[in-house]
Amino acid sequence: MKKEIYISESVGETRIAVKENGKLAEIHVDKQSKERTVGNIYKGVVENVIPGMQAAFVNIGQGNNAFLPFSEISDPELLANSNNNSKEINVLLSPGQEIIVQVIKEPFDKKGARITTSLSIAGRFIVLVPNSKYVGVSKKMRDKYERRRLKKIAFEIKKHGLGIIIRTVAEGKTEKQIQNDYANLEKKYKQLIASSEEATGPTLIHSDLEMTSSVLRDLISDNVEKIVVDSKNNFKKMQKIIKDDSLEIENLIEHYKKRMPLFKEEKIDDELMKLLRKKVWLKSGAYLIIERTEAMVVVDVNSGKFVGKKGHEENSLKINLEAAKEIAKQLRLRHLSGLILIDFIDMMTAENRKKVYLEMKKELKKDRAKVAVSEISEFGVLEMTRERTGLSIVDSLTEHCDDCKGIGRIISKETLLTQIDYWLRDYKQKNRDLRLKLFLHPEIAHYLKKEQKKAYIRLMWQNFVYLKIIEDINVEKNNFKFTKINSNEDITSEIVT
């Protein structure tokens, strides 16, 4: 499989796109205004313990209190002897108590982060699991001889009380590479222990990689055929990762320097906008409707314009097999997670339902997120779950619209800044007068001038323009208007973004 990685940094966000055989397969958006917390380890302070909910709320010093289900408590010192006849877990927690926890799910909307006491520190090739004897190999690694080799290495290097999970990207790596990764993680763990003994909660005691580095840690491998980066900073970051991991792909990194934005040049921006739509057309003329609710994601398969030449059953099978491939792709691209219900077109025979189920399972093997899939019911519905790996693409690129009370969405402030950046890049290629007025909705103007002052300065510095921001209540929150500094004539439409 031909894999290519494209990394584009703008004023508001960094975007990472992965193409497989020339087609967009993954997209990641790292907002510079939002700090990533998954993987971070905190010394928290218990605020409330609610046995009826089988959960506790812990102050980790990050906005709303984090949610700790009792099922995520593995430390024996925090567990009480429970009644064998009861499924409830009894814990030794009380308000004001300090405990070490790790974030496993980002805070979302008004909900705090989800946390666990089962700590793990991810490296390039292995994951270190403190207070554990466990040694395991990623289930996605199929070669039994390679699994055996790596497991042998893990047992040889592991120390007492530190479990190891070998990651998929470790396949084919040398013992020295894995030993170096282990030594680095062990050093981090010792620093974490020292910090926890000295610190008073709530406080951060171990920070995982920021999102861009974390995603690239998981994506970069010997299988990558091309890496294109449009910022000098990320270009150097790539070189360091490749050098540290002894990967023989130094010649595959390209520093993109054209004036045309990288994602625009590669037509990735067009694909991104399609991901915000509910309807997805299939080549056959059939289509999908993807709806996300508070509780679940629902996907409906429709025959649409498809005109089959065979009977209903054969036509339904053909559409459903095509839909299964596209649904697996869309789940991955859109970062959809939780409970997912897929309403396939009804098929009469159990044999055909099995074919679609197996096709779905095969396509989901390409997904790096954990998934669980059930067989299709006689009603044509497939139930599955997908691990949450971050914000959905809709939440990354848009935000709630106040005017319609949350029913609709508009592009996010960070994405608007990216569009302004793109406009300026195109404008300066065609014009000499680089003194402009930028008209924005008052809320967006305040955001750029006060909350994102560095981004404002960067917009001017990177594009060699002077920008005077004007607050204008007539400009929509997801829009902008440009005029020249000594004119009120709208020139925005001169540049197509």
C-alpha cells in the first residue's frame, strides 16, 4: 500500500493528512488554541465519590472535574474488599484525597476528561505499563514468528513491576531500537515518580506528546513513501523522529515551499469540506446518510440512483458491499466513535448478510482505532463500537452557531483563521499594495486581537502585509471581508479560497 503524509501548518491549526494509494484515508486537526490532554498524567484531588454512579469526580486542574469510573480503578490500595454477590465495586476514596490518574478521553462539551488509575506511557515501539507483569504484542500484528521474536525481546529487557506492550509499528525493528525506546520510557517513568512525590495536587506530573508529534509517532514507518511538510519547524521535527527511530526514509521528506497552500495544491481541502456533509455518494449511484446524535452515530444506506440489472437480493448485496467499504473509510476520516448503528438495505438470506458483515470486518482492519462489530440482524442493522481517538472532524472544523441555538454549526474560529491565511497568501502573489483592512464580526475580532494576538502578528509577518482589524456586526461569525487600507471597496471576492 502506497502511503503518503502531508503536514500543513497555518495560523490557527496544524492539519495532518494521510493518503493511501492516492486517496485520503486519515485527517487530523491540531488546534493551536486547544491543549491536548489524553496521555497526560496528573496528581489529582478527589472532589466527590458517588457509589450510586460507581464513579468519582477528581480535580486535575483542567476545567471541569475529571470523571473516574470505579471500573477504571486498578490500584489495590484504592479498592475495598467487595461482596462477591454484588457487581458493585467498593473503593477507598474520600474527598480531599490525592491520587495519580491518567487522561484516557479528552473533555468534550461540558463534560470533564475521563481518567484511569491504570497508567501507561507510550513510546515509539512499545508502551510501558507501570505496576504490571504483563507482556503483550499488538493484536494487529499477524505474523506469529515476528510476534514470538518481539515477545522474547520484551521478556529479556523488562524489569520488575514494569509491563510492556509491543506496538504494531515495532514489526521488523531491531532489539537495539526496542531497547532504546524502553530505556527512554523507563527514564520518563522515574521522572514521573519523582515529580509525584514532590508535587501537591492538582497538578500535571507527566505530559504526553502534543497532538502533532503523537499522531506522527504512530503514522511514520518504513512503509511511508513520501512526507510533505510546509513549515520549517515541522520539517525539522520529522527529521528528528526519523533519526531517533533509525528509519531509512530521510530522502522521502520534502519541504514544501510553494505559495499555493499545500492542502489546496493537493485538493485535500475539497475533501475536508465533503466530510462536513451528511450525504455521501457512492460510485454506483447509491448514497449514505451519516447522522451523529448525543448517544450514537447512525448510518443509513440508500439505493438512490442505482439501477440494477439483477433481482432485488443481488442488487441489495452489491450496494451493501460497496457501502461497507465506504462506511469504514468515513468512520476513520470523520473520527466517529462510540456506538454506531448501520442500517443496510434489507437482504433476505443469512448468507448475504454474512458476506456484508465479513466485508465490513475486513475494511475495519485498516483502522488504527479499536473496533468491535456484531453480525447484521435480520432487520438489516449492524451494531458496532469504535474507540474515541479525538474530536470528530465536525467538532474540529466547526462550532455551534449561537444564532440557531445549537441546531446548526459554523466553521470554527481556527478554521476561519486558516481561510484568512489562505486568502492572504493568494492575494500577495497578485498585488503590490499590502496594506489592508480586515472586517470581522466583533466576537471574532476580539478573539484575534486579544486571545490570539500571536496569531494576528503571525498573519502579518508571514504574509508581509499590514492588517488593520475592523469590528463589523454585519459580517457573519464564519466570514470575513477585506478592503484596501484607503478604500471601503470590498475586494474579498477577487481571491477564491
